[in-house]
Amino acid sequence: MFVDATKKIEESLYGIWARSKINKASSDHSTGTGFMIYPGIIVTCSHVIHQKGDIKNPVHKELMVVRAPDIGINAEEVTLLAENPKRDIALLRIDESRNESCVVLEPNLIPRGTPVGSLGFPLSGVVQQKKRLVFKLTLRFQSAYISSYMPVQGNANDAELYETDSLMYNGSSGCPGFIENVNVWGMHNSVRLQQNQERGDTTRLAISNWVPSMRIREFSNNNGVPV
């Protein structure tokens, strides 16, 4: 059962809202999920904080977070501490954090076939309400199994990733994956695509990719965040 683990993860969970003003009439918005790994430090996917969700584009000018238990309360501003676009990892800092609840990053490889859960804000977005933009968040749990851990070449990460037998939706990027002891083993970052040679298009598969916790630990420690 993941009920107790989910309640504990929620304390460290954040919705991410990144935005940039394009002109007087329009703005570009990116949304995702993040989680606190050290007091005042949140990890999310690097592509979430880039314009149009593409790491080739500049970082958004405004970065804000909303903690899961605080939905409805004003968002907190964050700054970019460090990022590794190749591994799709970004560290965000809250200067005056209202929370110090942190996850524990699993130091070991999780075996194939392990039941796992994830928590975050898939299908999140920005909506217009009474002449102002509002960050629309619904907290959702998803379950899956570890299906593989393998090198993935030729994509933005060019590094090893976990795979799970689960779907991924907009806003899922940055969701923590955890086991029943509450340790976080990975961060949701992309979906597996299959090329259809005959039709000349691609199909989204029910296989999700995850940045391993070992890589998050490594990157964080290298940037002065002891986890």
C-alpha cells in the first residue's frame, strides 16, 4: 500500500509554473512538478523551466512554485541554482522557504519488477479567471512497475534512464517516483516514442522514462547541495 508513503511525499511536493512575457498581449507558460531534496532546494526537469518546454530555448524569466498542501496560497518565487540540460535536471532555490520537508533520494538501483508510485500534477495548466491567470493544479497519484534500466542514446539526455509501464501526461515532468519506504528512486521526464516507418509518424507508448535518483544525488552534491 502506498497510502502512507503518498502522504509523506506530498509534504515535499511542488507545482512548477514558469513564464515569460512575449509581448504586451501574450506570454509563454510551462508547467510541471518538482520536489524538495534539501531545505529550500527543489529539483525538477530542466526542460520545464525553458521557454516552450524546450531546452534549446532560453530559461523562463519568472519561476514560481506552489507546495501541494498550500494550493490556493500565493506562489513562492524561486531562482535557478544550477541545471544539466543533458540529464534534464534543474535545481531551484527558494530564498525564504516556508517548508523544510524533504524527500530521501534512493542511493541504490531499484530492480526490475518493483511496484512503484508517483505523485504530482499531471494535466496541470494555466487558465484565465476574472481577468487574471491562475495556475490550475490537481494532485494525482499513479502506480506502475519498474520495467527496465538502460542507456538511452540519441536523445536529449544521452544517459541511462529508468522505464516504467505507465502513461505520461502534460505536467508530469518532474514528478517523483517512490517505493513503499518513501525513498524517491527517479524523476519523471519523458515518454517513450515509437517510429512508424510506413505512416511516417510517431506513437506515444505506455512507457515512461525517469531520471535516476543516483544522477540527481550526484548533480546536487556537485553543486553544493548535500543529499
